[in-house]
Amino acid sequence: MPEGPEIRRVADRLGKVLVGAPLTQVWFAFPELESMAGRLTRSRVIGVDCWGKALLITFADGHVLYSHNQLYGVWRVHRSDRSPTTGRVLRARLAAKGHTASLYSASDISLWTPETLRQQPFLARLGPDLLTHDVSTEDIVARLSEPRFAGRGLGGLLLDQGFYAGIGNYLRSEILFYAGLAPRQRPKELSDAQRSRLADCMLATIHQAYREAGVTNRPTWRKRLQQAGKCRAQWRFAVFNRDNQPCHACGTLVLRETIASRRFYRCPECQLDQERV
């Protein structure tokens, strides 16, 4: 399942094709949207952003196209004269500059304005996006101290898109490892230094995953594995999906647990469980 960095990269790819160029086609499979296709074709795309797992395409005429891939949807960018070979169902298509952005299999598509966008039911539940909304370390520290978040275990809190949007399962394991925190610890139990470190690690890890196409392992650690001929899946992460393998930092075997009904990975030495303290 793609997380915030992967969705941000999709938004970037669509933006390179669509932003600022005259549109040659706008097409929707849904009748309630198709009536707007002609008007949008005469407009221009002025921005492509993401918010959590939602993609937002903003037009110069004041409309915003919201789409959410859910489980099966996918955006494909391709040459306009070469449609992808796929068994997926085409839902939307925007063409410009000889290239086309095609949305397949998604069913959650709608048009909004910047003023009404917050009324979209999915977006209304989201916190700020860590990659889109210029979130700072200070912003995160302040949010960790809010009563609605301060008493919750970090393992569940980081998956809550109402806290911050964009963190999924691999990112939460990596973030808490780099922060040296266990999943059952709560923000209100942390020192000021620990909260600041957690905030720094949230930003650093998600931005690294964005820059490096999902890679969150430290360069020195992954280089050893690459030189040993290991495949990408074996050097991509610091702890995620590495149960029963030695921690890169201390050599202790990485544990796999179930936290908030999802698999979670941690080093029991670097991330000492609060119950053992």
C-alpha cells in the first residue's frame, strides 16, 4: 500500500505533464463529472498536490479535482498516442503536451473549489500533510502536546491520519526506530528532548522516503548490504520487514509485533519497551 511519499511522487509526475500546458482532453467516466469536461478542457491545470492518499488537481477556473485511489486505483502517465495495456477500468483522463494522465479503477472522484474542499468527507478527517503543508518541528511538538493526542500510544498515533497525513506502516516503524522510542510510549510521557527528536525524525524520515523512492535506511548501513549483493528489499529499510535480523545500530535481533492491528518492527535494545523500564 503506497504511503505519503509515494503519493507525493505521483503528484509530481502528473504535475510535470499537466501544469501550465493547454489541455487537449478532459474526460470522465462518471456522468456527473463529464458535464464539466468541456469547461475544464478550456482551462489549465495550475497545481497538482496530495493530501494523505488523496490527489488534488487544481484548475485555473477555480475547480479542484479530488481523487482517492483506495485499494485498486492508479494514475498512469503515458504518451497520448500509446495507452497502457491494462485490464483496469479507465475512470478519468487529462491530456496535455502530447502526454496523458489516466486514472484507472478508482471510484472516489469529485470536483470541489478551494473554499469547499475541506467539506470533502475524507479530507475533513485529515491532519496536515507532512510533505505538502510546510509542517515544522515546532508544529509537530505542539500537536503532540494536544490532549487528543498526548495520551495515545505512539504506535497507533502515527497511523492516525487525523494526527498527520502521510505516515503509513513502514514509516511508523522507521520513525520510531530512529527516534529511539517504543510503540507503547505516549507523548505525555516523553521529555521535551524526546518529543523534539520524534518530530525531527518524522520529518527527516518521510522526506528521505520521498527523495529516495521509499528508501529509509541510512546510507552507510545499506551500502554494506549493497556491496554484499543484497537485493533492494533487503537494504531498503532500517527495521521494517527485518524481523530476526540484526539491528544495524547494535546487533540485537529485530522484533516483529502487532501494534494497532498492523505489523510493527523494532529493535528491543534501541527502543526499550516502557514496560521494562
